Amino acid sequence: MADGIKTVGIDLKYDRNKIKWIILSVSIIISVTSIFYTNLLVSQLKDREQSQIELYAKALQYTLDAKLDKDLNFVSDEILIKNNSIPTILLSESGEIIHHRNIDIDSALNEKQRKQLLYEELEKMRGEYEPIEVIVREALTNEINLVNYVYYRNSFLLTQLTYYPIAQLSIIAVIAFIAYMAFDYSKAAEQNSVWVGLAKETAHQLGTPISSLMAWVEYFKDQANIKDKELIGELDKDIKKLQVITERFSNIGSTPVLSEEEIEPLIGSIIEYLRPRISPKVEITIAALTKGIKAQINPPLFEWVVENLCKNAVDAMSASGNIHIFILKGSEGRVFVDISDTGKGIPKSKLKHVFDAGFTTKKRGWGLGLTLAKRIIEVYHGGKITVKSSEEDIGTTFRISLQS
């Protein structure tokens, strides 16, 4: 239904979009910087712990080789016992656990359960790092007497630091999402406030000229010298239409009353009013899958939507073509109204923007028609309005979904 979509008077919207992108960019920069720095710390701490374990293994080897003297006591006290954070297991060549450190074991466990827990820890360590060999040699011949293995895994601090970036990124994402939603909500609330104020002021301003026109029509009806009574009838229809429009604007911002109405005759009355006011080259047809299809609607507001879609279709067809309105009842109590035209269609790249405020299919206009239509159907009627299909140079179909 569009030969080109342009943006009119929505610089504020685009400024807000820029602010959103700035917030997103800052969040990404903070996240990336934090993750990089944290990973750097993790790498440094990991290297440090690996050096500590290697020193621990050498100390073990030294204690197995050396005699019990002052140096051995120093190694035992200052290196072996000082390892109070890195979980380690000393395994014999035959696979028996000789010693372990910094592994929490419940004192209530029996010997078998303690052994099972230690071997489970051993499997975890095997999955993280290769073991460090502790080789004991014969002092005179330098032959290998025995080989033990030191298994280890990251300390609790290093493990926490490893997962810290994920937790941090999650928190930043949640905060950014909340900020985005709050910003979006405030924008929508501001737009709603402007629209409601504009609509009610328009309704108020229309009241006085409509009353004057009604008085003039009654005056002309009483004039015997006016021969073209049909003209007065058409003027009367237009005044009634203005009254309906005023009622529509008055309903914007307030909760409209919905009632069960038969859709086909209601749309028929809209088309009957439009036919003499649009090009005779436009043919409008109405069909229903079954007779008597009803839905919960507010007639003045629903008529506004259908009228708006039909007028857009006429513009898209350059006042020559066909408009077909099809009414059907779907599952779960839904009623569908499909409005199709043979116009120029909407480019696929523009489909997601047709209901945005400020986008228009015309050279002149504010681009609020479809936005208001969406609000009327989705907010006031609890329904849905979508572009069911659109192909360039073939036509467009809008679908309105209502509750019966």
C-alpha cells in the first residue's frame, strides 16, 4: 500500500534511538573491558598457582630424598604446609592416594566414603591439569627408586574469579535491559499522553462548527425554494459523519465500551458512505464465510480503522483498482477481517515500519493513521492488526483479528 515510505517530524524519536544505541554501546564497552581485565587476572593467578604447585612437587621430592634435618623442617613448614588453598593429591605409581591437602571432607564419613570422595576429586583434577611427577632416585647410582604424581586443580578463589565475568555480564545485561524497558515505557507513556491530549482537544474544537452546520442544514430543509433536496441529504450525512469522528476522538484515551456487533452490516455501512466519496474506478466488495459473524467492538472506533485502511488502499491504487473485504470466524473465538487491495504493495524492507508513528505512504501526511489503527485494535479491542501479505505491484492484505 505504499510507493515509498518517508519519515516526517520524528527527530525526537530518532534522537531517542541514538540514546538507546549509546546506552547499549557503553554497556558493551564496560562488559568487554571488564571481561578482558578479569581474564588477565585469571591468567596471572593461574600461572602463579601452577608455579606454586611445581614448587610444592619439588619440595615433596626434596623431603623424600633428604635426611631429617633443619633444611627439611624449613621445606616442610614453609612450602608444604603453606599450601593452604590449592587442592592437591599425591598419588603413588600404583594408583594409591598417599596424601592430600585442601580438600574438604565431612568428618562424619567413614573410611570407605572418604576414599571414594578422594578418588572423585582425583578424577576432577585429571580433567583440569596434567600431573607433576615426583621422582625419587638412589643417591649413589641415580637410579629411580619410585615415582609419585601430584594432581591438583584450581583454588576456590581462582574458580570464583573464572566465573566472575559471566556473573558480571549477566548483571550488566539485566541492568541494561531494565534501563531500556524503563526508557521505552517512558517514551510510550509520553506519546500516549500527547495523542490523548490532541484527540480530546480536536473533539472539543469540532463541537462548535458541527452544531452550527446542523442548524444551517435544518434551516435549508425548511426553505421551499431549494430544489436540490438530495444535496441537503448528503450534507446531513457528512454532519453525522463529523459527529462520529468527534465521538472517535473523544473515545481516545478513555476506556471504550465494547458490545457484540455483527461485522458485515457495520462494514457495509462504512462502504456505503465511502462509495460516493472515492473514485468510481475503485470497486469495493464485501464477503463473509458465514452470515451473522459477530465480534466485541466499539463501532465508532472500529469504523475508523476500516475506513482508514480503505482510504489508504484507494491512495495506493491511484484511485483505480479493487478492494476486497473478507470476514471469517477462526478458532478460539477469534474473528478475522481481511482487507485486500490491488495497489503498489509495500517493499519487504518497509513492512516492519508501517505501524510506526511518522511513517506515511503519502507525499503529505503525518503518518499517524495506521499507528492509531494499531492502538485502537490492540489496546482498546484486545485484538491484533498485521500485514498478512504484501507484494510490490500486486497488492497488500491487512488482517484485523478480534474476539467474538
